[in-house]
Amino acid sequence: MNIEKNEVLRYLGYKDQVLDEGMERLIQECLAEIQTILKKNYVYQIFDIERQEDSIRFKGTDLAFQSRDLSRHLGKSDKCALMAATLGLEVDKRLAYYSRLNLTKGIVLDACATTAIEALCDEVEEEVRQEAEKAGYCLTSRYSPGYGDLSIYYQKDIITVLQAYSRLGLSLTEDYIMLPRKSVTAFIGWQREEVQADKCGSVDKCSGCDKKNCLYRKWGKRNG
Amino acid sequence: MDRKIKFDDFLIFDGAMGTMLQAYGMKAGELSERYNIDRPELIEKIHRSYLAVGADVITTNTFGANRFKLLDTGLSVEEVVTKGVEIARKAAGNRLVALDLGPLGQLMEPYGNLSFEAAYDAFKEQVRAGSSAGADLILIETMADVYEARAAILAAKENSDLPVICTMTFQADGRTLTGTDPMTMVNIVQNLGVDALGINCSLGPKEIIPLVQEILKYSKLPVIVQPNAGLPKVKGKETVFEIGPEEFGSYGRELAQMGVRILGGCCGTTPEHIRALKEALQGLRPVKIEPFRITAASSATKTVIFDGKPRIIGERLNPTGKKRLKEALKSRDFDYILREAVDQKDHGADLLDVNVGLPEIDEKAVMVRTIKEVQGIVNLPLQLDSVKPEVIEAGVRICNGRPIVNSVNGEAKVLETILPIVKKYGCLVVALTLDEKGIPETAEERLRIAERIINKAAEYGISKEDIIVDCLVLTASAQQKEVRETVKAVRLVKEKLGVKTLLGVSNVSYGLPARGILNRTFLAMTLAEGLDSAILNPLDEDMMATVKAFNVLWNYDQGSKEFIAAYSELKKQETVPHTSATGRDLKKIIIDGLREEAAAGVRELLKNHTGLEIVDNYLVPALDVVGERYERGEIFLPQLIQSAETVKRAFEVIKEDMLKNASADQTMEKGKIVLATVKGDVHDIGKNIVKILLENYGYKVYDLGKDVAIERIVETVQQEKVPLVGLSALMTTTVVNMEETINALRKSCPGCKVMVGGAVLNEEYARMIGADFYCEDAKEAVKTAERVFLK
């Protein structure tokens, strides 16, 4: 998997500081280490969808998502891919280890893992895209619970319908936190019409998220 | 009617329930257990279709009928389970009904926040309902976490008299999702009192075969296999399984010929698959296989077999004679304890002995916490060491894997209390060759005690491969002539009793100079007599070198690979620049974040300065420089933390020095702060960053970890009289718990201030939930602490 060092640095709030030899080595070490521990565990399924005013219903299932923003995001879609991806538990184990015994490495590896799960999602999206294109569809960007007014509580439905626990080991705590930590669920709309080129740069990626004071966002803001 | 499970012939289980329900129109995302209530006739029909093709056992439709999955569904565990069993019972006639227990769907500690006790309670509820409704056996299946399987088995055994079968599911890499391999699974599960064990779901029948082979190799119990109908493939909207009944049947035959005794189907299998399976077994008789009988301890992911090559049991987690560890246990400084655990692993320990016996602490509670902390970080099997039976039991109950109990001896009273614990929790046990009369002088007498213990253990159903005999080492300074007896006893015990042996060797040199020479010589002598494991300090290079040399000379380290790896590069590496560290050097070491050099820098300074002087004149100024550089954006977060970790190392050396010189100088502490990631939240990197910076600035931090119960926070604040609490939450869903924690603190600890931080918070939100201070980052937390304490 291609994990961009620049992305890792962005997550670490890097802004052209001098990287001494030790730090450079540590980053390389973490980039290599994450590759050896990550799993590319993912699952997706395509559903026909039905849009009502402020909600989306998945045909042939019990699923319905009440959200104006999601409804807008899928405004031109008649199908939707629902995906779940996780890097697996070994990454959590390793992060727990370093966060107690070598915090510096823990922080850098955490950023590598964040970059990696995004990269995995990109790969899944690419696979979905190929499938969509064969059927004559274009894809919207990924949209996840917690963005806009799409409640995080929908994680439970998504994980259930995709059987993400038995297939990927992806579970949800009572407080709706996904575990393993580096996991993502997302909607990708299928629409006939070409999607407007994504104008958002990396900083804007954060704008839909409700973690208003997230370390990564904050730095993005400062840098931007 | 005799409905007892028998294993003298093949036993055929049914196939999938979910697959059948989908075929009858169940939609994706629907709760299949609801059908027990809404459509009992359909469930009964499916059971009957499996009975019609010859299934001996049908499985209740209760896979997910636990309190977590039924939350918010309006259904209760009791009604769903009772109904499920009743439907199956009605269909089964005189055939068997297995109460189905699937995984809870929650990740367990330490990576998730489902505790062992909570998992146990959830299973217990199902077991109680299912056994009183008339199930004939309990099938714990599709477990992905051996710790959860362990909780389920204990719940089944403690709350019913039914036979128990346990299966786990494996991935393509040959491990379960949480990392357990088949041998480790067998080593843990078969000793917990189950009646059969095996594998289900996982992959297709073909891919499962090598895993089954591994299980058959070690299992003393009948083995069950319930494969899927091939690997699941998602095709557009549907999941399909590609193996048809014929092919499934022929794989079943192959598995039976390998030695599998119980067969059935998992995802994608239908009555046709079970019919074909039944037919394919025509004319076959179960194959009797003799498993390897091994002496092996396990963590969840690693098994250590005592197979001749000496195993090293790290002895450092034992406070006897260790001031710093005592202090760490008393103040619950688990960072220090973990560092000790990891150091031992890194230096070659195969297992770790854990002893937290101190008169002034709650040994049981500390033992439990230590096990959990260590198992969260280190994957070595543990040896739990205490003289108190209640501490041993509390420890082995929550310990993941298969631990060793240290220890029993020939005293009748000890045997009667400890052996039942060893049996129930499926542990190994160390048998000390002493009794009421003390340690016998001669090897022969020690042999007799060992024999007595082994016989007694057999009465409890503990086999001799689960016993490791400690022939006990006497000191050469006091009982010189008996030292040889220990060496002889090792040989005798192995020869006459055929059991594994263990010694704590360093006792031999007590009271003499140059102890290292005596220790390593004695170790070499006993290894040559066949000693299987030694409890020692893995950081002692002499001892480890002796073991490595022995492994070459005894042909355990074949091709001398390990030896060459350890020593060929030796002298080249040992050239870390050892500059004469002057004051400026320590500051520079910190500013540059050169962690490994901090200790040497401080030791040099300690020759002419007190610890406090070093803190005031070197550490604090260096920290200030680093802090300013960070705020100006000259360094970024990892560099800041690197310096902070360097300061932490420096502090550690200063602290050790103070303990050694008994100056017990507590003035190093500026104040006490409790830190916790709130209940429900599992993100703790941010909290750890805050912690290290606060420690750097001289605060005593009680780090309660992540997912911390409100009561624990309140309790610690009260007990330790803490004036400031820092709480972290990273999710909107857990900020609620933060608010509740603050309310509880307001009520029970009115003087205590609260600072909060975390990605979803801001100034306004913090005020709304009643916090005194909002901290945007770790530096801000330090400033807040200064404000609170320097007022």
C-alpha cells in the first residue's frame, strides 16, 4: 500500500521544521512498520436506494438514514455502495504498546495508521469505481456517519447490515466507537451524471467532521 | 429418554440458520433472533429440515441473543433464549438441542472496553435461560477472541451442568481476529473443562484443513469442525457460497478421516449439505488419534512449550528487595512496571513471573490490575506468584491465556486449596519440593514430595504434564553440602517422574561475593542435568550468556544461529558516544531529544549535584527552551514529545537515586493530578501527551487510563486528596460521560478543580458541561496546573 510521507507529516502538524536524522529515521521506521502490521480488511455492498425528503432508504433492507446532508450528498444517486474497512487489531496493539513505552513513536505510528486507513479506503473506492463504471455510473465522494447531520448512531446499522463484525472483526462500543480504532464506514453514491471535480484540498477534508478541535484539523487550520 | 451426548461415534450437527432464514425472505440487517418470537413456526420448520436429513444435534436460533445485541430491540435475553430452546426442543424429539452462544459483538479489554466480568455476566444470562428451558448442551461458537471464549466457558460451567463445546473462527493467516493460533487455542480451551473443541466458520472446508490438522495434533478432546460452504463472495447485493452439497460432503469425509469426530455446517450450508455430509460418512468409523502431550503455557497469542530447550522466566516483577518496584506498586506507577515487563521480554524472557505481594497494598486488586496492564502490552505467558490463594484465584480468573500458578508444595492444606483452582482454570502449576517439615536435605526426599504432589494432582484430574517441579535451591554459604542435592534432584525428578523442572537459581550465591560467577556456574550444572526452565533476571548478561552458550553446546541452537546473532556484532555496537556529560550536555541531550543518553547524563551530574539541583538547573531550563521552540513552531509535536520522554528518563534516574539514598525527598512533587480518559472512550494518546508534560514539570500524575469508571476517578481523588483532575474525551458520544464525571466530582469532591480537553471540545462546550478549565493542548494543561497549584 502506498502511504504518503507528506500525509503523515500533515497529520503530525509538520510545517517545514528541520527533521534531524533521528526523526527522519523514526518516520521511515514507522512507515515500514505500519505496512507489516496492517490488514486490508474491507467489505462493501451495493444497494438500490430511494430518496425521500430528508432521508435515504436502502431497498430490500430495513435500513433508512435520516439526514438532510446525506440526502443531498446522494442527491443524484440511485444506487449506493456501503463500505466498511479496518486495518485490524494488530495496529491497535502496537499503538497501545508505543503509547506507553515510546510515546514519540506512538504518535508517529498513529499518524501513519491514519494515513493508511485513508489509503485503504481509497483502494476500496477504486474497486467500487471500476464496478460502477462497468455499469455506467460515476461515484460521489465518500460520506461517513458523523459528517454533517448524519448521526454517528448509524454506525450500528451499517456494521450490522455489512456483518462487519464477523467478516472484519469490526465492532462498535456502547458509545458508538468503532474498534479496531483505525476503521471507517462510508457511503459512496452511484450516479449517472459526472460528479463535480472535488475542489477540496486536504484541509477541507475536515470540514464535514464534528471533531472541531481535532489535532489534525487544528494544524490544518494553522497551516492553511 | 436418554439425551446424553456421546462421542463414541460421529456426531452430526445441523447447518446454517441465517442462510435458511434469508432464503425464506429475511432482509439484510434484520435481527434473526426476532423470528423466535414473531415466526416460531418458520424456525421450527428449519430445525425439522435438518433433522429430516439426519442431524443428531440441532442448534437453537440464539446466536446473537445476548444483552448487547438485543439492546434497543425491545426483546429480552430471557424470552429470546427460552423461546429459541423451546422451539428446538419441540422439533428435536429425542435428538439433542444445543444452546447456541455466539460472540457478544464487542471487543474485550484491553483493546476494547468490554471487561471479562461483563462478558461473563452476559453469557451467564444466556446460559441460565437456556439450561432451564431444556437445552442438552451448550455450543459456544464462532469465537474470534479466546478471552471471550474463556468467559463464555466459565459462565457455562459455573451456571449449568450441561456439556460444553467450543469452536473458534480463524482467518486466512491462520489466526483468529485477535491473533490466537490453533495450538494456543487448544492449549487454553481444552483445559477449561469443555467436552469438545474445534473450529467453525472461518474459511471454506479446503482452507480449514491445515488448521484442523494443527488442532488434532494437540487436542486431547473430541474435535468438531463446522465449515462454511466455501469462502463467502460478495456478488453485487448478495453473499454467495460456492461449495455445493457433494463437494461439502467429500470434504467432510476427508476431515473425518483425519480424526474429526463432530461435523456440521456454518454459513451457506443447507439441509442438502448436511444430507451429503451424512452420506459421505457412511461406512467410516471415527479415527482414534493420540495427541502430543505437551507442557505449555500461553498468552492469547503465544504459546511457550517446555520441550527441553531451557525457558527463561523473568523474575523482576517481584518487589522483594526492590525499593523502586515497591514504590511503583504503592503509587500504582504502571509505566514503571510495564517498562520492567518489556525490558525482560526484550532481553529474552520466555515467560514473566508476576508477584505483587506487599503488606501495605490490596494484593488482589493490584494483581488483577497488573495482569491486565501487562497483558495489554506484552504477549508473553505469565506465571502468577502469590502465597495467598485468593490472589491466585482472582489472578487466574481474569488472566488471558493459560498461566502457570506459582505455587503448591507438599503441604496437604496448600494442595487442597490451590489444586482445585489450577484444575478449574486449566493452569499449569509449579510444585515446590517442600512440605510442613521444610526443604528436605536429600534429593531422594524431594523426589518423594514431588511424587506425592503429582499423585494428589491426579486425584483432581490434573495430569503430570501440567506440573513443573521446582527442586529448590539452597544457599552455598549456609548449606554448602546440599547444593549438589538440588542438582541431583533435578535429574531424579526428570528420570523417575518424567515431569518438567524449574529452579530459581540465583539463591545459590546469597551471602557470598562475586555472586554472578556462582550463579552462572550453578545454572550451567543444572542445565546439563536437564533443567527445563529457570527463574532469573533476564537483564543479567552473564546468566543469559550461559543459557545461550548452553543452547549451542546442547544442540538446541542449531547452527548456532541465535548465538551468532547475539555475539558476532557485540563490540562494534557498544560504542554509544560516552562523552563526559557536563551540565550543558544534559540540557542539549534534552533539547535534542536523545532519550538513550539521558540516564548517563544524569548519573554524571549526580556525582556533584543533588537530584533537586539537577531538576532546577538543568531539566527545567531545558524544558522551557523546548516549550518555547514548540510554541514558535520551530519544532513539531513528535520533537516536543521526544524531549519530554528524555526528561522522563532523567527523572527516573533521579528518583532511583533519591530512593537509594533514602532521602525520600518528596519536595520534587509540585502537586497531585488525576488524569483519565472518560468512561466509554478508548482514545488515550492525547491524554498520554498531557501526562508526560505534567510529569516533566514535576507533578505527580495518577494516570487511571482509558474508559475509566466515574467511581474510580472520584475514589482516587478522595483517597489521594487530589486538587486537580484532567479529563479527556474524543467523541461526541463520550462527552456525556465527561459531564457525568464532573457532576460526580462536584458532589463528592467539592474542592477539586477539573480541566478538560479533547478533539470535540471547545471553550464554550467545556463550560457547558461544568468544567473549570478548557485546555486546547498539552501545553495549556501545564499552564492550568501552574495556575491551580501556584496560587
